[in-house]
Amino acid sequence: MTLAWLKIMAVVGQPTWEVVTVADRASASLESRWYVAVAYMIVALVAVAAMVVALGMGLIYGERKIAAHFQCRMGPMRVGYHGILQSVADTIKLLLKEDIVPARADRVLHLLAPFLTLVVTILILGVIPYSPLMQLADVSIGVLYLTALSGLSVLGLLLGGWSSNNKWSLLGGMRAAAQVISYEITATLALLVVTMFSGTLTLSGIVQSQAQGWWVWRAHGVGVLSMALFIVAATAEINRTPFDIPEGESELTGGFHTEYSGLRFAFFFLAEFINMFVVSAITVTLFLGGWMPFRIGDWESFNNLMGLIPPSLWFFGKSAVMVFVMMWFRWTFPRMRVDQLMRLEWKILLPLGFCNLVVAAVVILSKWYFFPV
Amino acid sequence: MSVTVRTLDELLTPPTAADSPLSTQEYFVNMGPQHPIAHGSLRIILLLDGETIRKVIPVPGYVHRGIEKMCEHMSYRKIITLTDRMDYLSALMNNWAVARTVEKAAGIETNSRIETIRTLMAELQRIQSHALWWGVLGMDLGAFTAFLYSFRDREIIGEIFEETIGARLTMNYIQPGGLMFDILPDFAQKVKKLLAYMRPMINEYDTLLSGNAILQERLRNVGILPAKDAVALGCTGPVVRASGVPYDLRKVEPYGVYDKAEFDVVVGTKGDCWDRYYVRMEEMRQSIRIIEQLIDNIPEGQYMVTKYNARLKLPKGRFYGQLETARGVLGVFIYSDGNGDTPYRMHFRSPNFNNLWAVTQIAPGWRIADYIAIQSSLDLVIPDIDR
Amino acid sequence: MDTEALEKLVMGLEAQCRKREQADRAAVDVPVSALEPLMRKLRNEDPLSFDLLLDHTAIDHIHEGLFEMVYLLYSTRHGHHLMVTCEIPRMDSIAPTLSDLWPIAHWQEREVFDLFGIGYDGHPDLRRLFLEDGWKGYPLRKGYTDPDMLEPA
């Protein structure tokens, strides 16, 4: 039975994929049928909105269940079968809450801060290659675009902390700013390694360059170190434990988002979870092959079997694993103190990142490979 | 002699420019009675310069119930019910402190069955209290899971208490003259099962938190309290033992049947948060050791040597008895005027009240995040501060 | 050191020191003027070295018109206890502070001030502890009335 199946697989062959993004389709029909282009753009917007909502609710439910099972308890069980509708109930609750702006707070900034945070997240969602046919726009400066936007995300935190007219929020905002700005450097250095190996900045190009194997092992140890650096730096970028000192619940009751309630708190909250997905997606795209299936050298039948699983499932599966790892970190580790966090970045991760980059450059230029690059 | 009385508002006037080289401005921050770290309703005002603490001003009193005033109108048996509510995590030990003092003053001699059961209950409660402290420390420092794990294990001890005593928190069990109820026949077997479960669990606690690099960095060399300062600041219990002073009432002035059990007094070296943390972890293991030695040989006898309804009249005089609770030395001072069965004046030397003052001397110079670690490692229970 | 030897040694330190009867341990009584010098000697001199001020409280003897202040001392080096009492008049009750001898006295004296109204001369920060700053009256005094909170006995 298995032998017959393997023979069929050998005949079917490996799929090849051509990448077509929604932006490509829109621009292709722009001159001739402009209304189709507009339709594509509307589809893109709706898709992103739906994705934000679906991902948000799904991830929040997942976090609560995963946290619960780590803690020997059940998590939400009452609302719907095993609590599936809990996120829906929470969303409705947040939407119906009173919107409170503290007295003597800076109203404009206070209203603006959560939007900034969420908008940055959504902008990144638009460029990630989910599958060969599901990518909204393939920006030619892909990786640069990602690092630029993560630099923008600090604004929302800072504004939220400053505008709340609350000393605790201010402390949280300041810590967040220092933390995010510092860890961007390490994250960028880690991303640069993959950019050098794959020779292109575009995200779909990077995914396609992993057709022979994922960068995490093809990049000879430099890749593993880069991935480790990126995961640490990215966890710090999105303010998750062990780096959640800006919203350190035990000290600051909520840090920069203490004074937010209702819909705008929902935005901060949602932004945190979608950020987690975005960071996982970037890790997957750059280090774990994106939508590329798992291939082993020339073992055709295995590769064909792996190729049968649709690429979007590969992508979301890998992202789910990375998201799970981040949640695992949160429910296991204590929190680092802010100066220990800064020391980690500036004295340990940054030198390591630079050395990593130099070694990667040496490996590429001197063609010192074990696997084909 | 004259006296100037001040008010809190005077202390909270904002200071002018600080004398740090960066010329920043100091500011007051309120870790108010409602705060995730407060462990109860304790208000702490911090004078901060950036993130560094310059001054700590505790403002207790949010849980002040006037227990000492109430005691002047209640008979000694009824006072036991009030003691549960002071340091509720060492309720049985609080009961025992009052019971012991009253028995010594009134000249009541208990038998060895009573003393053995009291010792066993106290040690079980010590494990329970330290387990909760461990979970709360983990939660305060960000490792939320620790809290759930320790509560799961506390439940098992709580079930044993519930079967024997009838209550999980407010025990009212150890009375002057004996115990409220006798233990059930399967008490020893249940306790042995608990010990077999708990011993590897403490090792699991070590694996989860103690070995974690982040936790060690947060606790090592933070909030150092030297031995001389610790004693001068009136600290007792694990706090003073972590600073290097081997003052454990169970060894120094043995009561119950502690002199029959072999155990070590856990003493730290440096007096930093890590020492305070590890002293309590080891104390859990020592408590298991004590229980193991006593559980198989509970002597026969009565569980109450006086009649429950008999009036306890103390002679006129000043009496003081103390006990080592999970947090320190609980002292009970009774001044009895010889008439009636209520004390004329009853005062509780509460360990948490005295340990709280230490935080005002340790914390200045450290950061807010260190303050959390320091206060957690002191293991304060607020109702005991306010009484 | 046993009770009697301890009491003799302590009473030898200060002329006005007498034995306090009706106590379950070594106990001495001093007038308020000799309190501070005696405490200083008790802390510093060697066969005594009382380094731990376990507790400080007060008793309101309303019928005799005095407050009796009680200090419970312990020596971690030698392991002996001592109770020192001092009587001060109920009206204008002022006592010297011991907060420079034992830092914990700062905190304990604030509690006694809050609940009894005994003032401490030289105390660095004499404020109410449990009650609000503007509270009138001292609850642990025997004659304390509070029509809202206390039922008549």
C-alpha cells in the first residue's frame, strides 16, 4: 500500500509555484478595466480587516487556553463549546464599555496612540507572503519596509504613556520606548544575515530562495544564531514576557495602557496579539521557509508528499508553532528588570549580532558552504 | 520635653530640584492600597528620582480593625477567633501563640498528644504558607504560572485541614488547654501521602524558578540587609535568618515537641533577596523533615485537658509568650488585672509589623523593579501589620 | 543568665531602677527621667547587650491616672529577655524617644502615639500610623468613646 502510494508520488512530481500578488493583479488591470483594480483593492482591505479580526480573536482565545493548560487549569469553558465564543463575548464587552479619557490628559494624543499602534501592525500584515497566490503587495524593499515600520511602532507606546497624565503610564511609556528602540538593532542585524544569503530584499524573493531548504539550516549555524537573535529581539520589540516591563502588571498595573478602556484598549490589546503573529510570520518567512514545504535534498517521493500540503497551510502551521513558542515564554519566565534588559541588548546581543553579520559575510564571499546556497 | 506632631501631607510636599548631576526632578508615586503588588491593602509612597527610589513612606492602617481593643472585651477563648484573622496564612500558629501564653499564665499543663498535634499542624501550615509565598513571588516577578502551581499544592494541605478542623483559612483550632477537635484516624496516613507528594514538588519549584537565570539576576545582590541592621530593625523570622543571625525560636526556646525532632536552622550569608528566597525554600524541606519524624508516633491521650466551657482566669500580672510563625516571631503580651476572664490589655507583637520597617531602610537606592523583589522577599501579610 | 541575676545586674546600672512585680520574667521599672540612660546601657554593655527591641507597648491604668510603657528586650548573643516598664502621667504624657538606639523603636513608638496619645520627645517623624492624621482621640485609652463605631460596654 505504502509502496503504491510512493510510486504515485514519484509520478506526480514536485509543484512549482509562481508568485502573483493582489497588487500585481490590480496594477495589471489598471489601464484596461480600472474598476477591477478598485475591486481588487477593496478585496485587499476587507481581507486585511477580516484577518485582523479573525487572528485577534483566535489568538486571544488560544493564549487563554494555552496559558490555562500550562497552569493546570481549563481556561474558558462556558461560552460556547469549550469556550470558543469567549473572544466574541470579550469583543462585544469591550465595544460596549464607556470610553474614558482621564481628566487633564492630552486628548488628541490619547485618542491617537492606539490607532498608531494598530496601523503599524496592519501595514506589516499587508506585505507578508502567506502563500504564492495570497500576498497583498510585494514591496521591492521588503525587509527595509519591515524594519522601518517596527521603528514606527514605538510612537504609539510613547504617546499612550505620555498622554495619560499618570506617572505609572509615563514610566511604562518611557521604558517601552527605550526597549523597542534598542532591540530593533539586533532584530535588523539578524534580518540582514538572511538578506545577504538570499541576495534580495523582497519577501517573496526570500521565500523562493529557500526552495532548496530553509535558511535556518542552510545558512550554516549563522542561520541558527540569527534566528535565535531575532526571536529574542522580536519578543522584546513586542513587549512580551520576559521583556514586558513596560506593561509590567505587578508594578505598573498596565504601564502605558493603564488609562485605556473600551474600544481603544481593545486596539492596544489586539495590536499586541497581532504583533505576535506578525513577528512569527516574519520569522517564518525569513528563517523557516515561508510557504515553502519541508524538503530533504533529492528524496523525491518525500518531497512530493510534502508538496501536496498546500503552501498556505505550511505557512500558517509554522507561524502557529512560533506563536506557541512565544506564549510558552510568557507563561514560564519571570520578567527582566529594565536595566538588565538594556544590558542584554547593548552588551551581549549587539556585539553578537555584529560578529554574526561579519561571519555570514565571510561565509558567503568565500563560498564556504556545506549545503548549496 | 516637647513634642512636634506632623502630618502626612507635610511629608508629601514636592521637593525642589534634586541634587543629582542630571538635575532631574524627584516625584512621588503611590503604590496605593489597590495595586497588584500590594499583597493586601498597604499604601506605599515612593519618592523617586527617575527610576531610583529615594525614600519609602509606608502608610498602613487600611485593614486596622482594632483587634487589640476588641480583645479587652472578649474572653480568652473568643480571642483565639480573632487571632486567625491577623496573619491568616499562619492562623494555627497565631492560635497557638495565644493559647501558649494563656496556658503558661494560668498554669495549665497540656499533655504530649496535644503538643505533638499542635507541632504537626504548625509545620503543615508553615509549608502551606511558604508555598503561597513562593507562588506570589513568582507572580510578582512575572512568572505567573508559579502562582497556580503552588495553589494546587496548597489545596492538598488545605483539604487535610478541612477534614480535621473544619476550616481552610480561619482555623480557631488550638485553644488554651488543648485542641478544638481530635484528629481523625486516617490523619497520619493522609499526611504521609502529602509528604511523599510534596517533597518532589519542592524540587520542581526549584527547577521552575530557582534555577532560572532571570530570577537569579532579579534576586541576587538585591536589597542587602546586613545582620546587625536586621536585628536593630526588629526583623525576625526568615528575614533575619537570611541575614546570618540564627534566631529561630523553635531551636532557641523550644516549645511544643520541637526539641524531640531533629532539624536544621536555615541561615543565609549575605541578606540579599536571594538569601531570603532560598531560606524559605529550605525551610519547607526542614518542615517536611520535622513532620516525618513526628507523624508516626502521635501519643495517645486527651485532646483537651480543661473543660471547654470553664472560665479561664489569669492571675494579675504581665505575661508574654512568643512563637515562631512562618514570618517571624509572634509575641503575645497580656496584662491581666486578675478579675474576670478578659484581659485588661492585650498586645500582639506582630512579625509583619516589625518586618515592614526594614523595607524603608533597604529600599532607598534601588529601582522600582527591585522594590517589588524586596517587598516580595520580605513576605508581608498586611492584616498582621494593621491588626 | 537567670532571672534574679539579670534583675540584680540591671538594677545596679541605674539608681532609681526597681524590680517590677507581677511579671513572668525579669522585669524592672524606671522613672521616665532615667529611661533613656538605662536603655542605652542595656544595649551597649556587654553581659547584657540587648540588641533586639522585641516590642514596645503601653497599658492605660485609668484608675491610677498613669500610662505604663512596656519595653520587651532580647539579646541574640546571650539569649535572655528583659521587660522594662516606665510609668508616666496620663495627662501630658511625654516620653523620650529610643529611635536612635533601636531603629525599630521609630515605628513602634508611632503606633503607641497613634493609639494612646503618648508623645515622644525627639522622635524624627511623629505621625499617626493607622488612623488618619486628623483623627480625634486615642482609641486604646480606656475612656475612649466613639458614638459611630463603638457600642457602650
